[in-house]
Amino acid sequence: MYNIKENAPRFRIAAGIGFMSRRKRCGYIITIGKCSGMDFAQRLCELREDADLKQIELADKINLKPSAVSKYEKGHTQPTIETLIQLAKIFCVSLDYLLGISNVKNPYATENFTPEEVNLILKFRALSNDNKIRIDERMNSMLVS
């Protein structure tokens, strides 16, 4: 679905899944609708508020000005990859969640596993590389049959 706005401001938001793309065409900006789910700006604002952080406090954690955080939350600018990684670490979420691609905050968090699964993972990590290969081969043979 297209939205056409006459004399709209000339800025562009990064195109991609979960983002809104704006293109200047003959004095109009054509806005291509977003896919379902939240975009980065909404997700960042929600995460910051859930963590009871003010924009200035988050800006201090990522060594930016508070105005940069404000621009991210308004969708006026997009952060660098390094800043995205910092934000994901601060909020303990995956980049997919932060960008609005996934609704699973952290697919690798232990609360997503049963106690038995956590125990198996810990045991597997304690194995030597040779034994890890043997376990992997055994599991593959069990899954094929």
C-alpha cells in the first residue's frame, strides 16, 4: 500500500524488514508500508522505558548525545551496526528482536530451555572436541532413522 505526501520533508529511513522506506519522487515521498511487527524506533523506545532509562541515561551507556537516542526513537536516523550491538547487549535482546524482525527477545536465554535442556548443553560444553564430534554424529544418525 502506498501513502503519498506532498511537500514532505526530505529524509530517508533505512529500507529493510521492519523499517519504513521513503523515496523522493517529483516532489512527493512515497511511503512503502511496513511488514507486521514493531520497527526499530518503537522497539528501542519500548525497551528503554521497560528498563526505566531516560534518553540521557541510555545515551551515556552508548557514548552518544541524548539527541541521537531521540532521533533513533523518532525514526529520523538509524544507528551504526556497532551501536545496534551495544543496544542489544544493554537490553539483553537479539539484534533480530531489536530490529523488529523477531518477537523473541533472546532466543538463547536459558529461560527458553527446560532444566533438562540446560543440563545437556552444560554437559556438551564440558566435552572434548573429539567427543563433541562423536555426539553430533550419533545425534545425526538418530535423527535420520
